[in-house]
Amino acid sequence: FAFNQGLDKAVFKPLAKGYRKLPQPVRSGTSNALNNLGNVVTIPNNILQGQLKDASVNSLRLIINSTLGIAGIFDVASYYGLTKQDKEDYGQTLGTWGFNEGCYFVLPILGPTTVRDSIGSLANVAGGDAWYNVTIANDTQYFNEADYYLTRLLSGVDFRAKNYNEIENLEKNSIDFYSSVKSLYLQDRQQKILNSKKIINTQNDSDWEEIDSQ
């Protein structure tokens, strides 16, 4: 956790601060593209959780935004009434299937997680993330490993920028910052498993898995 705090101050915080100074259309387009790409993980998890309607909506959103929306930069699908759905991942799917979260721990760079969420993240490497398959697992003509890691970096910066003030205030006002982050992470994950719409502090159109999954 201490290592990640140092990394945040040295890398992610300065990048997020600069990112926040970019024109709003640029930031919105980046977020839209990242969210669109996240559907390649959300859709199979919609199916695994029996959310067939959401899977259909997200599939149509992926197709429309990837084409008419120019790689997802523009959210054209919302214009046609296909509103953005909640993100889903393999950790959430395991939770809905009744798997216990196990112990909480923090990974260097990747951040907060649990045993259940870590196992869920491994599903991406095992073929559950189409973007991972295209860029890393398979030798393709158009994409490579750099494209995958660039999107992961952008996801982290985008998340940090969206929650910039909330994270700063939390660190400043918390008696125990580690415990506060742990509590927020576990609450956030539980709400996502239950598909709760309740908003908690330091949660802005994102989740605590942005850096290492989705």
C-alpha cells in the first residue's frame, strides 16, 4: 500500500492533474472509448450472471459505438436510447455465484483486491478479456502489447482524475488512510455484486478495479 502511495504521488497524481487540464471533449472521448472497450469483459459476465437483456444492450452499444462512434470516442448508442449499463467483471460474477471474497490485500501497482477478485482477474488472462487476447495472447497485425498496457495506464489516469478531489480529501481527513481505502473498496465491490445504485464517497463513474481489470 505504501509503495502504491509513492507511485501515485510520483506518477498517477501528476498525470491525473495534467489530464484534468485537457479540454472536456478530449477527456469525455477518452472515457467513452475506455468504457466502450470495457464491454468486452462486461458482456460475457452479463451472460454468466443471467443478465441477458443487459448483455444484448451492451453488445449493441459495443457494435454501434465502435463503428459509428469511431472506436467508442462518441457515445452514439445513447442517442439511440441504448443507455450505458453497469460494468461487470469476473470477480462480481463469482460473488453472485456465492463465492466468499476471502482476505483483502493490496498488490503493487494493481492496487486493492481480494482473493475472489484476484481469481476473477486471472480469467482475463485465461481468455476472458477479448482485448487482452487481441493485443497480447495472439500475434495480430493491427495491435500489440503496447496497446493493451496503454489502455490500462489510461484507465488508471482517468480513474484518478475523476476522483482527484475525493481521494485527496480522503487522504487528508482520514485517521487511517489504509483502513479508509479498504472499507471503501469492500463496500464498492459489495454494492456492485448486489447491483446497488447507492453512491459512496470516492466513487465517480468508475470503480476500484479500473487499473487492473475491465
